[in-house]
Amino acid sequence: MTPAEFVKAVTLAYENDIGIFKNKVNAEDLIPHNASGKEKSLYLFYVIQLDYATRSQRLYDGAKRLFESERNFFKPTYILSLPQKKLEKYLTEYFRPRYINEAVRRFRKNSQLLNDDYNSDPQNIFLKSKSASEVLKRVGEFRGFGPKIGNFFVRTMINTFDYKFSDVEEILPPVDVWDVRIACLMGFVESDKMSSVNIRTVKEVWSKACRDAKVSWLTFDKALWLLGSEGRPKNGEEVLELIHRNKNEMTLMSSHLS
């Protein structure tokens, strides 16, 4: 199986709710349903910047509880008005970041930049940009929004608000430990080490595979994350079992791929 064939198979399984993809828990699926457009963008902005070195499900569960009880928290002006100790208390109780001091710094600095340059609305980052590469450059100005978190945020916003940029498929997908591990388990790369060189190689492998398969990385990246974080495969055979759960599902997939 080539990387492009793998991308097609995984994406097809994802779109047809096959196997591990029957329960979708990507960031885009966890946005509060009763939120307005601006509230959705702010929710993603604040939660995603803490989506590292933590359990994602716990993070999103806590954020949802906070939104339901005090949705005004997700406003830059409100965060900037909070005393240090009170902001720490919110973050510790609901988001439970591993590094509380860094979380506070991110919320402070990013709220100020969002307030000053984008009228307190993350949607304006996208509306002011003429290309996906410009979006990524603007996003990268926020603290902690590097190649992983920044590209992840771009993905969630484009998927949620359906922004159109002609160069979006040129953006490299974000890569986490499971993206690298699955690439290794499937024999597409030789190592599962999280080195900068290997991460870059994996990004390029998945990016090229998506282009060759004519599948948007915006969709495949969601599927790949679920495959790893929810399925937790130990070898290539287990990876395929997660997307080919039974004979009926395998037949459906085969008919679409033929």
C-alpha cells in the first residue's frame, strides 16, 4: 500500500463512519453547538493554544464546562481584566495545563494581540488574509502557535467556517506523535523519532500523499489523529484493522477504491 492509497482508504473510512471513525471527537466536533460564529472562533483560539502536553479529551471537556457556566470567559477583554491568581484558578480548574505559567502567559499575550490587531475576533485573522500562507504567517505571531498548534488552529477554523484559499493544500499538515508513529508502522518512514528532521519528513510524506490521492489534508488530518489517539495501534496490521472493522465494511471500502 502506497501512502496515497493509505490516505484514500483512511479518508473513505472516516467519511463513511467505518471502524474507529464511528465516534468523531476532533476539535471541530467539540465546539459548543449553541455558540455564535465569533464565540466558536474564540473557543477554538483559546482551547487549541493549550492543546499540547495534555490529554485532549480532558482539555475539551473542561473547556466545554466553562463555556456552559461562564461563556464570557472566552473574550480577550475579560481575560485581560482578570487578576493573575484568578486567571490561574480558571486555567487550573477547567483546562488543567501541564505548564500553568506558560498557559497564563499565552492567554495574556495572545488576548492582547487579538484585541489590538483583530478587534478581539479570530475570524478577522482569516478575513484580512488573501492566502492560506498569509493566514499562517499571521497566526504564527501569537505565542505558542508554531508549526503544530498554528497549523492545527488553521485547520479547525477553515473546517468550521469554510474559508476558501487557493493555496490551502500547499500548507503542511500539523504532525503529532501518532502521525509520525503511524507513518512508521505503515513503512512510509524508517523512524518514529520526534526529531525535527523526521517530523519534517513525515509532514512532507502526508502532504504529498494527500495531493496524489486528491484528498484534502484538512480532512485526512482529522482522520489520522483519530486513528492514532483513539485507536492506538501497535503495528501496521492493527492500523488496517481499525479502518476495516468487518467484512461488510471492507467490501464497502474495496468497492469505492476499485
